[in-house]
Amino acid sequence: MGKKLSERQAKALNFIESYIQVNGFPPTVREIGEGIKVASTSLVSYYLEGLEKKGYITREPSVSRGIRLRLGDNFEPTDFPLNDDVIEVPFLGYIVASAPIPVETLPGTETVEISRALFGRDAAHLFALRVKGDSMIDALIQEGDTVILRQQSRVENGEMAAVWINNEETTLKKIYYEGRQIRLQPANPTMDPIYAPAENVQVQGKVVMVIRQLI
């Protein structure tokens, strides 16, 4: 390991690492191509072959998600340009996935680092929040997860967002516009939806990524 990588190989490896960190399993060849902006799956396979020969990954060609990282003791992260492919997202505090409560913010200037390859040019206006509560467990979001959101004031029906209610309380829910009211729908069959007048609900951002700490 420790052999010099080409720019495309480095981007592919960065994407694989970030994808596994976020999802807990490796990406497909097609997903890697989408992440590094390469349309040809044959070309992506060529980059992966190079990474395998240099000792950074192993592959099972007959398995769709058969890529495994080999980051052992001899791995040298300086061999490829990580810094250019990482963005720092402001970590602003906590969001509840339960009944709305007053927003809890964090002091200081903490950040969450994520791969630029996951967002490309669409990486502006992102922020991160830590989840409390279990109202979104059927949407694969649980307490302790970090959600990455894009700042925007409106989302489509069924999309997940962080919202203010009456400018006092905040919650994480799926949003449905129903006439003059908004339904804030949990993804937990044991919990009831929240209804509020549309003018009392302010969207703060749309969830675009979930990060889970794997143990």
C-alpha cells in the first residue's frame, strides 16, 4: 500500500470511503460513477482495478456491492488529495424526532466533514444537526444520527425537513401540505402526526443525508 494514486483513483477511493461511512455498506460501480461524475461503468471498473492492484481495496466481481477497503497500518492518506475533496458543514445543534421542543443550539464552531463527491457543486448552504428521539425510525433515522440538511424554505410533499413551529419549537418530520394546514408526519407507527396552520410552520432545511456512527 502507499502507492501513488491518479486523480480519478483518489476520487473513487474517497467516494467509497465516504459512502461506506454514511451507509454502512459499499457502493455499486454505477453509484461510484455517479459520485465522481464518470458515465462509463467500464472506466470506473478500470479505476477500481488500479485501486485493487495498489492494495487499497479488494473486490468480488460477481457481487454488486463486493468492494472492501484495505486501509491497514501501512496506509498513507497523504498519497491522495483528501483535503480538496472534503467540505466542512457547520454543526448547529440538535433536532428532535419526536414531539416539538425548543431548539437546542451548540456553542462554538463545530463542523462535520463529508466528501465533496457526494454533492459535487451542490454543496453550498448545508448544515448539520444531531437527532434526538425516535419518531423517524421507519425512515432509517434514529437517535444519535447526524442529519445533513440544505437550507431552503420549502420542500415537496413527503420530503423530510427541519421545521420551526410558531417560531418557538423545532422538529424533524415529513411534510405534507393540506390546504391551509400542514401535516408533520412521523415515520413511526406508534406516533400521531402533528397538524399546524401553514402560516405557523417555517421550513428550515431539507434532509439530504444521514450519518450514523458505526461501532
